[in-house]
Amino acid sequence: MLNSLRFYLLSISCVLSLSLSASLCREDLQAPTVLNELATPLWAQEYIGVDLIKAELNKMDDKSLIKAAVFDLGFEADYISLNRALEVPPQMNGRRTMRAHHGTSVVNILNGPEGITQMMDLMSLRAITYQSFYAYSFRHYEQNQSYPKVISNSLGWSKESIRETVELAHSKDILWFLAAGNDYPNPVRELEINSKALMVGSFSPSGLTSLESQNHPDLLILAPANAELWTINGSGEPHLFGATSGATPMVAGTVINILSLVPTLKREDIKSLLQLSSFKSAENKLGKQNYPGLLNGFKAFSVAKKVKEICSHEEDKSQCHSRELKDISNYQFKTRLQVTCDDILNSSCDGAKRKELINRVRTKAFLGNKDAMKVLNCGYKGLGFLKNAEYFKFLSEDVLPIETMKEKAQSALNQDIYQISYYRYLSQYGEDFIQFIKDHPLLSEYRKNELLKL
């Protein structure tokens, strides 16, 4: 999607924007555009309520650091944050050291300058040069009798033996988050589906599933990433990252925040919590109710907080947590809204007031108030962040805006944009759109055939 993006450095106009973090005024944060529509630089963090979760955690004394590991290609020690002394393996290609952009980007999504969590005890970084290194890494934990609670794994698998390692990790109550892959519409790997890994897919700034992300009923959740996720690369530079490699640490970091509140939650507890708190995905709105929803981090955190209080006097807290996290009534919140779109737009001269108003509305939207979603749609649109506006409109509606999606897909093809989420729903656009592709003068026969497979 690189040729569909333009980047804008934020300047003093930041104070007039819908910035939800003071750090958005830093000049190295770039605001991406998709089809010439602007998104806030930290759109993905904002979509799942990272700032609101951190604010809640900052008020709490009863919280724990959570041990975590990252499995990736390698890492750059100079450009990641460590809270303890540990080995930082580089990325290798045979005997040659490579610049570790991928792994460094993943770690920075977790705990970098604009990371998801401040509650991660990063106890292990493992460079997976060969598939056998998964088992080797786990033996290292066994030898030291020290295990992570969370593993963030943004690499695909190719060997059946890895599943045995994941089963062993599961027996130790380790939550293993795995990137679902970026090869849609090709078949997914059965060895990943039939494992105890918690698989994560990606969605775009519009809310639609990313074009290449795998998606199927065995996925845990879709998280915001696509190709516009802000992070720090292996050269220490801010850049845009994404796909399911970026979505996976978004979910792992969110779960670390939740575990810091309730450390004893198990795999099935996390599945219940994330799935029952999620927003409807495009596939859900098309009738595929067994497909994953969109990550709603703030609601998941809020439900975990509620359940912790409910179970505080229970003798068997673990059993209580599991029971209450399956009770749909615990996902209901009072969400009366007292802020209007005009309140937001008329606060343009007071950045602190605007931030406070927006956060009040976002809190209600994450907890299920559709009027709050409509206010956010209006507010973001009035302030020029059309992608954010599109997302909150998407959340507020129970059906997909097929005609609008079709128009945007046509616009993208006319601009010769290679990848964009609107293409994924080509089968919904009718025969006239199929003919539009077949007759398009800018498309090669190869591209036409690839699109018509979708």
C-alpha cells in the first residue's frame, strides 16, 4: 500500500488537531493518509483505547508487571527498551548480521515511545533463525525454571513440531499470540490453526479487514495495524509498519495490561474476554458471526476490572473469573452521553478541553454507546481526520456501506493503488464492478486475475 500513502509531519497545527496524547506534537510522528484521507498518527492506539487504559492503570496500586517474551527474526539493542539485563540477539542471514527492522518494530509496538503497555517485564528476546529454535528457546525457559506469561510471535510456522512446543507452553499457562499470516485468499496453515496459539489478524483504519490478512473462525481477534502502524525500526527511526506482524503485539500488549490487573487469567478466560468485548467486524456484518471481531481494548480492560471486583471476596478467584467472564451481563455498562459534536468542534482554541471532551466520548463509545460513535464520526470529520471518522461511522452501523466501499475501491484502482482493504470485498460489489476491473486500462492481466480471485 506504499503508493497509497502520503506522510505529513505535524507542526504547530497539532494543538488544533484531535491529538489524544501530548506526544502527538512531536515532529517525528507522521499522520498517514489512505486515498488522500488523513488519520491521526496514533490511530491504532486510539482505536483500542491505549491512553485510557494507561490512565486507569496509573491510578491503581494493585497491579503487577507481567513477564513476556518476543519471538522474531532479531533485534537492535540500541533501539528497544529493556527493564532488565538480557541477551538481545541480532538478526542473522547465515554469518552476516542484518539490520533487525522487523523484530525491533514489534518490540517498540509493545513498550516503545508510543507503546501499548508499561506493565511488561520483558524477560526474553529470541531470534528464530530456524524453526527448530522454538523448541530450543523453550528448553532455555525449562532449564532456568522461569517462563513468560505472554509470548508475542509475529513469524509464521512451517514445521509440525512447533505445535508440540506450543502445547507445552499452554501446559505452563503461557499465552502464545501468533500472527495469522498475510496470504489471503490463499489457504491458511493447518498446523497454526490446530494449535494452542491465539491467532491474530489485522484490520485497516477504515475498520475493514486488511486485504492480505488471513481471517477465519479460529482466529482470536482482529487488531488495528494494516500498513499504517507507527513504531520505531531497526535504525531507530520512526516508520510505518503493520500487517498481522503489527497486529499481534497490539493484542499481546493489551492482554499484558489486563493481566497486570488480573494475573491469573488463563487462555480460555482471555478468549472469552476479548471476543465478548469486541466490536463487530465486516465479516460479522456480512453474517459470519463465528468470525472474529475487532479488538476493543478499553472495554476488555473495563470488564476485567469489573470481574476482579465481583470476585474479590470469592475463595476460588480463578473459577469465579472464568464464570463471570462468560456472563454477558458483565459486558453491559451505563453509557449516558452528555457531549455533542458541536462541543468538540467549538473547543478548537483549548487543546486540553478538547482532549477531555474527546476522551469522555471515546470512553462511552468503547463501552457500547452508538450515539457516542456518531459524535466521534462528526468530530473527527470536522477536524479533518476522515479515516478516523470513517471508522467510528463503521462501528455505529450494523450493515456495511457497500456502495461507499465500492466507490473507494474504484478510486483506488483508478489511482493504480496495489493494496487496499476495499478490494477484499469485491464479491459484494456486483457484476458491474467485475466488468469495471476487466475493462480497466491501467491494470495488467496479472493484476486483473489476482483481483478477480478475491
